[in-house]
Amino acid sequence: MAIDAKILKYGDESARQVVKKYHITSSRAPSCGRRANLVMIHGGAWRDPNNTCADFDQFAEYFDEFCNNAGGEVVVYSVDYELSSEQRGRFPDVIVEVLRALDTVRRDAGDAADFCVCGHSVGCTFITQLFEHARILEAADAPPALRAAAAELQLPRITRAVFLDGIYDIAALLQEYPSYAFFVRDEFGTEQRAVELCNSVGRPGCPPVYATLERVLVVHSRGDELLSLRQPDTFVRWLDAAGVASGRVEKVYADFGLHNHVYVNKTVAELVYKTV
């Protein structure tokens, strides 16, 4: 079955300011009346030009198969954004850029739509930053115009979140992988600034939004050659310490291949599909 896909633009400053929308419907009668909505954010250490909104084309193909077998409908919005290796400046402008993308998604789907949000690698970092973007923009001493722009934007109603082989705790990342400092500096200027601005993971407490999520799924491949289980373990412990893990947080660790194999793996796609 051909998948209906189109491009939504959310800005004109870069060719990357787009969202790829896949509308996947079954040829059978839907198994339920609810349309499932999913936002996906790719990784690439803020800088890899090989990662784009097309990263999840294979997932869309798998979703089409699952949807056609079970009946139903799912709309996937895959977000692209400017990279630190391209024309964009340093953090935090990219946070407002991704906010603009999600505001565009919200308006396309309608305010009443519930969403699952899913990230891969630094796409997971983006999710954790979006959940507390006002604090991060303030801590980053973002220019008034940038903060004013952010205040005009609104996230869709997110009720579920999926994290795939993510980066959550920058301090722990740099301790385990000192060589990763180069791409962290490219994005934030210094390692210390990255630790302060990435998110609250690793610190006491967490943003209230986590308590409103119906389900949090943390997936990590045991075959990941770039990130060990230390990152998801730290994240899950942090959620647990904040009282979020009471039956709503699930972690799945298995061999899903290398780091960049995860977002093309059929088993992972099925885990995401069932969470949406």
C-alpha cells in the first residue's frame, strides 16, 4: 500500500525547516475510532547531515504493514531542524526551531489531538529539553526576541513518550566518552554549558510534565556501539526517584543492532506502534 506523505514547512531560513507527514490508513475497517498521532525527532549529535526527517521512512513502511493487518489509522510527523555543522548558530536557537515545528504539527492535527512523541539519540535530548524549554531558555540567557518567539508557540498535547537509544545526561556522557566533547562544544560552546542547559536529568526532581504522561517507553539496543546502558539506566532511575515510574515507565533492552540500526528495526517499530 502506498503511503500518503507530504512536506509541511515551518520556516524559510533553512531547507531543513520542514516536517515530513505520513498519513497511514488501513484498507480494512479501523479497529478503533481514535486516530493515533506520532511526532518523531531524529538524532545525529546535533550535527550529522546524514540524519534527516527521512530517517523514519522505514518505520512508516512498518507502520503501514501493522496498520493494514490490524486496522486503524496513524499519522506520523517527522521533524527536521538545522544542524550545528551547517548554517545554524549555537544553542538555544534550535530549541525554538523545534518548538516551531511542533506548533505547526499541533495546528495541522488540531488542538484536541493527543500525541506520542518519539526521539532517537539526541532526538531524545530534544524531548527532555522541550518538556522544560522555558527554564532552559532562561538559563541560556536567550535573547528577548527568541524568548518572545517561544512564548507564542505551543506544544501539541503529549500523552506518551518513547525514547530510543537516547542521550539524557550530558555530564555522564562526557565522563564515559570524553571524545564526544567535540560535538557537545559545537552545539553549546563548552561542556559546562551543555551540562547546565541540556535538561534536568541527573538533578533532584523533574519537570511536572512527566507526571502527566500516560506511558514512557525507554528502548536501548545492547548492540549500540556509541552509547552504553548507562544513559537509559540514569534516565529511568531519575524518573523513578521523582515518582514517575509507578507502573507507567517501561524499559526494553535487547539487541536491536547498532546505534543507527535502531530506527530501522522492525521490532522497535512495533514497540513504538503499540505505544502510540
